[in-house]
Amino acid sequence: MTRRAAVLALLLPALLAALASAQEAYTPTPENLKARQWFQEARFGLFVHWGVYAVAGEGEWVMHQKRITVPEYERDMPPAFNPVKYDPAAWVAMAKAAGMKYITITSKHHDGFAMYDSKVSDYDVVDRTPYGKDVLKMLAEACRKEGIKLFFYHSQLDWHHPDYFPRGGTGRFAGRDEKGDWNRYLDYMDAQLTELLTGYGEIGGIWFDGWWDKPDADWRLGKTYKLIHDLQPAALVGSNHHRLPNPGEDFQMFEKDLPGANTAGFNDKVQIGTLPFEMCDTINRSWGYNKNDGSYKSTREIVQLIVKAAGYDANLLLNVGPKPDGTIQPEFVKRLAEVGDWLKANGETIYGTRGGPLPPRSWGVTTQKGNRVFVHVLDWKDAVLAIPRPPKPVKSASLFGTAKPVRFTADKEGLLLRLDPASLDPVDTIVTLELSE
Ligand code: FHN
């Protein structure tokens, strides 16, 4: 061993430890903590999966599922993407009227196509489509005008980039050469993130997805997260890795399930952490535009999802997959307008609340704000409902939004609410409990 190699071998463990602790030691800035609080109070956001895959109308996985190679995808998708009816102001107005406080849109999905004017690649909406405009910049401006925060969904997984190598579990039919430089890919990703965090004003945060494609790879998360927080300290970082959050992440997300549940199969390894929660879900069964998917959730189901999420102390990020012409399908628009009507009347029991204090049950959930507890009865038919004792004595109970008192009896076990079956609301019967100070 040369002297140099011996010195290196001696120093290596210390160097590695220093690197690891740089990644561990994440102290969110005061701006970041404030943004987390805003996020937790916002409770409802719009998720937008929009990319050149919309042209095929078969969802955002079409490249992988149909085994389309990079040259074929480049030939067929971007040149056919011309969303002449794209009206970002209308999207923002729709989200706002639905009661949503933020929008999270795909800046790049797994197909690797950037939906903004990237300078580190020409594989983007400005350089490769007849539309030729930066759709994210247009949306960012519309959001700013209306006080809606904008987050970017950014796929770490990339089915197009040659340096996404060694390959992960997906994207193996793209016809790429079996070689590549992983660190060069990560540099590219960091460069694109830098563009997004410097060219689009104040950004709500970055919503990562795709880590799960290569769970054993060194993703340099510490470096990337630090870059984001250095550029915009208030930007919230979250990752859809379906695990407990890593250092440097600011919220925890749950795909298609309430925190702690695993009905969709994504959350088998998930534990519940202490950061703010967000669950995401679709209105039909698809994220990206799918012309064959007509299985829409009803407005009632969507409202109940918002309520349940709030009862589990989580935001709901509800998805639309706009069409290739830039419009959002009427089935989505209609439901969102109806959800907005419900939130206009009942939003006080959702926004700015925290989940609990009672544990969620099959009949419903509770939310709380100050000394008021909102009992959301979502599925109950009887005239009496027994619930555990809230943390403080109950001074009064009434139907939310009316002065109508709800009779109740309390003992040391709990509370018996007497509900008039005739006034049970099939969507959500909300009983306000006023607790003593
Ligand atoms: O593969 C993606 C999918 O296309 C979509 O973006 C969802 C949204 O949560 N996340 C991934 C699957 O975990």
C-alpha cells in the first residue's frame, strides 16, 4: 500500500461518518417550520399529472406498460402534444372554488419529459412540442395571482435518461444502452431542480416519487435536499418512498391510503412519523389522463375522504389528469365544484383543524380547533351514538351550522349523543362539542 492509500484508508471512516452526519443533521429553518404549519392547516390540494403521455390517453405509465422505446416515444408523443385549450387561470379558479389551497403538478414524470423549459436538456415541452410554451411558468403566474401555492412533483426515476444506470425495477424496455453514469444522472436531476427552484418564484415544495425503483442505490438525498433548502428554505420536501421520512424531508405522504392503512398495497412498510401528513388519491383510478377509465368516485365519497383525512390529521391531495388539449374532463370539474360547495358550508370543521382528539372509527372521525371538537358522523343510522370521553368536560353539543342543540349524556366512560335520524346527513352529520376551557 502506498503512503497516500494508507492515509486515505485511515481517513475514510471519519470522512464517511462526517458525510452521514451531514445528512442526518437537518434542522429546518423558521421559514420551513412556518410553511409546515401553513401546509397542515391547508388540508386540501390539487394533484395534477400532466405530460406528453396524455396524448395516448392510457395513463402516465404507457411508455413502460406498452414497452415503447425512447426513439418511438420521442417520435410519437411530444410532437402530438399541443394543448391549445390550456387555460391555467381556469385550472386555478377550479382548484380555488373546490376549496383547494395548493397545486402539486408534475414537472417531470417517470417518462423523463420536462413540462417546463429546461436548459440542461431539450427533452421538454418548449423544445419538443408544437405548443412550445412553458406550461409550468404559466401555471406559476396564475397561482401567484390567486394566492395558491405551487408544488412540483419530480420523478427521481427516469425511463429516458441514458445515465439512469444501473437500471431499477422499471423502464427496462426503453432500448437504452446498458451503460451510464449514475452520478451524472443525479447531477442532471439536481440541475433540473435548481431550475425549478430559481425560475418559478416561491415554490411550495418538491414532491419526489420514484426512489422505490432503486431502493438500494445511493440517491445522494442529503445533497439534493440541502440544495432545495438552500435555494428556498421554506420549500417543503416530501418523498413518496412509502417509508418513514428521511432526514431533510418536511412532510410524510401516503399513497391512496389513510395514514396507517394499507388497502392499496403501497404502504406495507410504512410507519407513522411525526411530520405533517398528506395522503394522495385519484378521482377515478388513474393519475394521468385515461380515456378508458370511467370509475369515478362520487362527490360524497370525495367529501368523506377529505373528512377522514382531516380526522387522521392528514391533507388530501386529490388528482386530476388533464387531457392533451389542456382541458380537465367535465366529470372531474363537476365533482370538484360540488366538493367546493360542501367546503364552503363546512370548511370551518376541516381547515386549520387537527385530527382527533378521538380515534377514527368506522362511524366517522373527529377534528378539533381550540376548545371545539367536531364529530363527523359519516356512516351511522341509529338514534344514539356512543363515543369515548373527550379530554375535557363537554359544555354543549349542537349540529354544526345550526343552533340546533344535540342532546347528550356524559358519564365517566364516554358520551351518548342523541341524533335525530331524520336530520342525519348522508354525507356528514357534524356535531360541534364545546369543551370547557
Ligand atoms: O408510479 C407513480 C404513479 O404514476 C403516480 O405518480 C403515483 C402518485 O402517487 N405515484 C407512483 C407510484 O407510487
